[in-house]
Amino acid sequence: MLAVTLLDAMRARGAELQVDGIGGERLANAGVTVVQSNAGWASMGPIDALAKIPRLLAIGTRIAAYLRRVRYDLIIVVDFGAFNLRTISVARAFGVATPILYYFPPGAWFDNPKRARNVAAVSDPLTAFAHQRDFYRSLGLPIGWVGHPLVSTVAPRAPRPPAPRDGGVVALLPGSRASELERHVPRILDAFAILRHRRPAATAVISAADAAAAAAIRHDLSLRSPMPVTIVESAAEAFAACDAAAVASGTAVLESALTAVPTVAFYVLSEAQARIARRVYHRPFVTLPNLVLDEPLVPELMQEAATPMALADALDAALDAPDVQVAGFRRLREALGPPDSLDRCARFALSLAQP
């Protein structure tokens, strides 16, 4: 998504682009020649990633060698530090001198000096977050910041009154990975069933990222008593229809907040993954709106706290009193940068390209 919107903005500035890339269907539909599929690369935490490391190391080395052979005007890498940072570091070691834009440098909230220096040594980083900008600059490292591109692409919807006391529409966003669907879908459907005992006229829309996700959701629904749940194809479609949302922690929480949808965030890892996460991450918040504002604007229900009852309680409260969150979301939008942030990102990228 981030790569596609950046390419669209670069073209909107009149750039004629011929683009090769690593990715899948969404990049291909945006006119990118996909030279390497990333299907199956995603992993949830270090344990899940271990089995994929040898293959990704081999692919990264091959891509670095490819970048040495093929002349480009600009290389753009997006997030995914475990793969991208190593790949461009090897490319530099192979003698690749092409400008490299690191769009969304990794570890925005970890404040890791070693990683920041590694990123700055091999690329021109452009962050979406003022926090990461300030951290890099505190180390004397160059970094660009022109705001978060979602500010330009996600518009706030018109204000809505609180939902009827016996009803309301809730959006359920369980995530897209198979492990997320397995852990999250039964939980949020149980939460919706509890909510319907309190609000008999309540309905739900649930977002499926692809056909496989839709099939998994339909299977879970088939095991339950019939409920008024509609499966939709995108987060945007779900947010447009709802009065409040329960969203698996990630970029979708930021999208929900920028759309001005009262939101409850949740996430459940395996217990082994959760133990690792607790050892390496020590900030008081997890979701992007709360991190950006440094306050608990969006309720966060993580791991054992993400019970169906707790999710139902939080959704019930969001349906009853949306105004406090919505006012905070206006402050969030201001903190994330100017309305033309995406165009500024495109200008930054084009300024790096070799003539």
C-alpha cells in the first residue's frame, strides 16, 4: 500500500516511471514489473521467522547482486528491516552507488542507535513519524520527515451521533495473516455475540484481506448460530459502514483513527511470542495513535486482556460515547503532518533520483 501510493504520487508530479519491484498483486496492478514475489514471506515474531531466514538470506543476496548488474535511477525500500536493511547493505558492499530511499525506516519506536546508524550509512531515510526524526537527529544522523502519507489518502468521515442504544454497526478487523485469523476471528465473533445480548439490533461488518481470509471467516461463522455479519473486501469499506470498530493492532488502527471511527485495538500472539515481545518492547503503548500522541486514546486489549467480554465492553462504550476519541483523532491528524504529506514524500523521492 505504501509503495503504491508513493508511486501514484510520483506519477502525479509528472514523473514517467518504469518500475521493477518485489511484491505481489497490488504492486503488479500498479504497473510494477514484479521481479520477485514476496508471497509467504510474512511472519509473526522471531520464532515464526526462524524457518524463513535461510531462504530470505539467499534471496536478499541475489537481489543485491541483481542491483549491481541493472542500472536504476532510484532504489526504494519500504519498512521490513530484517530483509531490506541487509539487502541494501550487501548491495552497497557489492559497489551499488544508486541512491536508495528508505521509506519508513525500521524500528520507529525502538530507538536503536546501532540500527539507525546502519540505515543512515546505506540509504537516505524518510520517516513518517516525528519521534523517529527526532531520535535520528539526536544521534547526528540525517533523516527526512514530511509527515505521514495516510494523512493525505485517508479523509475523516462526517461526524456521526452515538449509535442507538439497542443497535449500531461494528466493524471487525482481525488482520490478514493465517495466524491472526486463527487467533482473532473466534474471539471477535464471541465479542460480537456478547454485544448483541446488550444491543439486539447490532450488526457487524468484517474485513477480509483476500479470498483465503474470507473463506476462513465464513468457516468460523458456519460453526455458530446465524449472526448479522457481512464480509467486506477492505478496511475502508468496513470503516465507512460502521459506528465503532475492533481492529487488530497495526496500520489499520491508524487508518481507523484517521477515518474518525471510534476504535478498540486488540492483538493476541502465541504465548512464546508474547514472552519475547515483553522482553524486547517496553513502551506503555502499542498502537500508532497512542504512540504518536503519547496517551491512551485508543483502548488496547492485548494478549490475556483481549477477552471476548472485554472487547464487547470496549465496543459498547465506544458506541455510546464516540466524541472523546473523535476529538483526539483530530489532534492525531495534526501531529502526523500536513495534508499534502504524500506529495511531499513524492518530491523527496524524486529529488534523490539520478538524472
